[in-house]
Amino acid sequence: MDKKTFYITTPIYYASGNPHVGHTYSTVAADVLARFKRMQGYDVMFLTGMDEHGQKVEQNAQKNHKAPQVYVDEIAENFKSIWSAMGISYDKFIRTTDLNHKKAVQKIFKKLYDKGEIYKGKYKGWYCTPCEAYFTDAQLNEGKCPDCRREVKWMEEEAYFFKLSAYAGKLINYYEKFPQFIQPEGRKNEMIQFIKSGLDDLCVSRTSFKWGVPVPFDEKHVTYVWIDALSNYITAQGYGSENDEDFKKYWPADVHFMAKEIVRFHAVIWPAILMALDLPLPKQIYGHGWVLFEDGSKMSKSKGNVIDPKILCKRYGADALRYFLMREIPFGMDGLFSNEALIKRINFDLANDLGNLVSRTATMVEKYFEGKLPAAQKSAPLDTELTSSIMELIKSYESKMNSFKFSSALSDVWLIISKCNKYIDETMPWQLGKSKDKLERLTAVLYNLCEALRIISVLISPVMPEKSKAIQTQIGVSQDLITWNSIKTWGLLPAEVKARKGDTLFPRIDMQTELEELANLSPDVIEKESFIGIEDFAKVKLIVGKIKECEPLKKSKKLLKFLIDDGQTQRTVVSGIAEFYDPSELIGKNIVLVSNLKPVKLCGVESSGMILASEDSQGKVKVILANESMEPGSKIS
Ligand code: ME8
């Protein structure tokens, strides 16, 4: 018989920067659920990926002197390598630059246009370039961007619009008919309020940048992020292509996970697009809370708090980080991340509670029975009490996992762990081990502990897959006894189980030393995880260049084209500083030139080198000037 399917997704992350702990939160949660559902016997499809188009990506690529595709390829690799370090078991990884996706987005756009759901109009408003967003007069904050407080400019552009406003009533009806559609409950109420305050039609194309999927029948437009991004959930499964078996098999998705700031796009725009395409809607949109850092922001800015998931995994292991994220912050709510809280969880929950239980049990089986428990056992009332409460807690755990209450499900497991530790204190196996006539009782106590560990290892496996395996190795349990169904029956572990003590599961961390070490990590280590040596720096050739000519590049609002005297010849360099300089301002100035940069083509012009500039916290860019008395070509060292 075909297995029941379960399709779960994370948002596709913007390829405009590298992942931090916040991104790992949704992905770990989705991974935990995917692993749990696989364990329950579902045919799971777990999708994650990258959102790679848009103006910000285009700009960041330019800033890094890379072609956009090269830039997003690198970022996608960084995300993938973090997912691999964190044990993320995704089934598919979609990138919006995948050819199949782009073709399918074009089909979707055309279909909506042909059905009259998309029409051509004019987009007007105050535009903030870094935020890629238009604002109305009322939305501006003292005439500036309400989000980043930078200057905005009035823009009008021809654009295509999706008739979102026509869907207000249908959406509200749908929410009423399917009360589980938006979860948690509070987010649904926000959506209803939002729709009732009036839905505008949605701008779905842009002409102001190029890095996107071209509108198939009007190529000066590219599709604007949300149609491109949201449709990943169906294009990844082959919608719009000949190879659409997975789409037929898995769609509609069982749940889309995301943080609360993008619930609106998933609960309003996405269902409306699907309705317009005559496709079924996902079964649930789940908007979890934010991982906040000590200053209450979504990204940690302070130095002492290390939030690079790669560094955290390296120092503490992926399972510890996964456990922390799922345990510390009840899913659906905001919660704080700090290195101190993480280390506390590792020391108390993992090293003390779980780690000790495993090592005490395995050590005693080794010590008293040379690693192999004899068959004879004697039960006592304490044992039945332990086993029946464990069986109850398994049920409670299952229902909580099914409703994404990961933290609370883990609390149930930790209740089992603390009951086992208490059982050790009460049965005092070290006393039983002293006299021969108590050996039978000792066997029973240790058997029960091994059996409990078998169950615990299965319950923690969605969250801590590696440590779960390590426990299973220590208690010598076979594969058929670590299935989901097997843990619902007590006493399956064969009597002559062989246990052996392994490496410490979670070494204790000295809080003070660790926090000091973290605080002393250089910002380079924190951001990029590695220092560069002097030999790397020496590869960069910096010279003084004199600007001879400067003119705007016709095809671009951002780029200036320079002719620069480098002491030997006059070379062309293109730089993205048009917003900050009048072309005539820089003529005759001595600047710092990276002279051995591989030439790249920007807007059709080959640029040979890079002009160094600095950017302040407001995003204002100034070129770094070199001493006027220096000859062009002088080495900077
Ligand atoms: O919004 N706490 O991409 P994005 C919790 N491309 N979750 C966090 C987080 C934090 N501090 N920081 C990031 C986009 N996240 C779009 C999505 S989907 C069709 C397109 C997670 O890179 C969380 O899931 O800004 C959040 O919704 C997502 O990353 C935002 O990722």
C-alpha cells in the first residue's frame, strides 16, 4: 500500500547574505518534523532552498564585484554547507535561479495574465532602494524610509498587477471554513484584520532592475519577488513541467513553516495566487516567532554573542544547537538566544540529565555484568510505576509533536529522563551490586534503565539524530527495536543485551572560560570563520590611480564608468557609486585601486579593477582618497 505523504517546507532564504542562527531556526524545526513524520511512517517531502532574485541580490553581487549568478552560487553553497553541518535532511533544495523554476514561473505568469488575473498598470510611490520597497506619503517617517531611515526617491514605473483585491472575501471565507489554515491562532486574527483594512492589487513586475525571471510576453519586466518566490513550493515538485509526478503526489503541502513577518505573504498572497490558478491551497501556514538577540533585535550586533551556526556547531556539536533551539523557544513564540543560555542547556539538560543517565547505566552494566545483562530479572512496584509513566509520556509526546509543540514534547522526554535518574537514586544499584542475592534485582533495574534509554533514544532522534545513534550503540540495540512502533511496547530489548560505555555524550563546558573565549573571537572569525594570513593579503595589489574621466553608465542608475591612469596605461573601471557622486567631482583625484582584480563585465562594460571606498552605517559611500602628491601607479602597502 502507498504510504501517506507529508509535505513540509521552509521559506526559501534570500541569497543576499550568509545564514545566521535565525535562519537555522525554521530549518531545524522543519527537519525535526520531517524526521518525526518519517519515523511515523509517512512518505515525507521536505523542501528548502534559496530565493535568489531581486534588486538587493543584484546590488550585493555588484558590491562584491561578482556576476549575480556567481554571487548566489556562493551563498547557496554556504547555506548548503550549514545544512549539512546541522544534519538537515531535506529531500529537495530549490533555487529560484534553477531553469525549471524560471520556466514554470513564466508559465504561471502567462496563465494568470491570460485569465485576466494580471493586468498592466503604473506603480508610483516613494522608493527606498536598499529595502526594495515603495511607500506612500503616510508611511514615510519624517520623509525617510520607515524601515531603514534612509533617503527615498519618487518613482513611477510601468508594472503588472495581480488582482489581489478581488480575493478579500474568498480568503476570509476560506479562513472561516478551515480554522486550522493559519496557525498559531493569533496570526490568523492579524490576517483577518489586515484583509479587512483593505487589500490593494499587488505589483508583480519591475522594470527598475534586471536580476529576475523575465515576464515572458514583455521582457523589459522581470517578475517581482513574491510570485517568483512563493511558487517555489509547487515548481520544486514539477508544477508547470512535464515531469510533475511529485507535484501530483505531494501537493497540497501539509505545512509551510516560516517566521511571523512573512505570514502575510503566505496566508494572503499565496492562497490568492493558488485560487487564481485553480489549485488547492496548502493545508496549513504556520508562523513561528523570532529568535531574538540580547538587544531585542532579529540579528545580533554585539560582539560577544556568537551566532554563526558554523562556529556553534563546531564548538558544541549540531545536536546541542538543534536541541537548544527546539527546547528554549516554544514554537510560535519569540525567544532569546544567548551563548550563555545555550551553554546552560548543554550543561544542565544534556550533560547532567541525559549524559549522566546514559553513562551511569552503561558503566554499571559493564561493571557488574561485564557489559552483558543476564536473563534473570525480578520486578518490583517501582518498576511498574516507571514503565507506566513512560508509556503515558510517549503518548503525550506524540500528540505534542503532531501539533508542533516541540519544546513541550522535549519536556516530556526530560520528564522520563528525570524519572530514570530518580529511579537510580531510589533503587541504588551500587548497593544491590554489593551482595550476590540481589543480583537478580540489579539485573532488572539495569534492564529497565536500558529499556528506558532505548525509548529515550527514539524520542530524541528527530531533534538529536547523532546523539540518538550514539546512545543506541552504547546500549547495543538492534535496528528493529528503534522504530516508532517498537517503543510503544515495553520490554522488547532482549534480556541478554550488551551495553558498553562510549565517549562522553556531552562534555561539560566551563561557562566563564567559554564566554571569555567567545568574546575574544575576532570579528573575522565570527563573520567568516577564518583569518586571512599575510600571504593572502599580499595577493591583493593596491596602487594609486588618478581619475582622468568619469561618466554615468547609460544603462544603469548605479554605475559610473571611470578612466584611470595606473602609471602605465589608462584603464576602465566601473564602480557602483553613482548615487553618491556627481561624475565631475572625482576627476583629477588620486584614489586607491585594486589593480589585479580579474576583469568583469558590468552592464556590458569591462571593468579592470576596483576603487576602494568606505560605507557608513547609514549606507553612505565615500571613495578613499590617496595622497595627492603620489604618482599614479605607486604601490600601496
Ligand atoms: O523572507 N528568528 O527570506 P529571508 C526566526 N526570501 N526566524 C528567522 C530569523 C529569526 N531571527 N531570521 C530569519 C525571506 N528567520 C523570503 C522568503 S518564502 C517564499 C520567501 C527565518 O532570508 C524565518 O523563517 O529574509 C524567516 O521567515 C525567514 O528566515 C526569512 O528569511
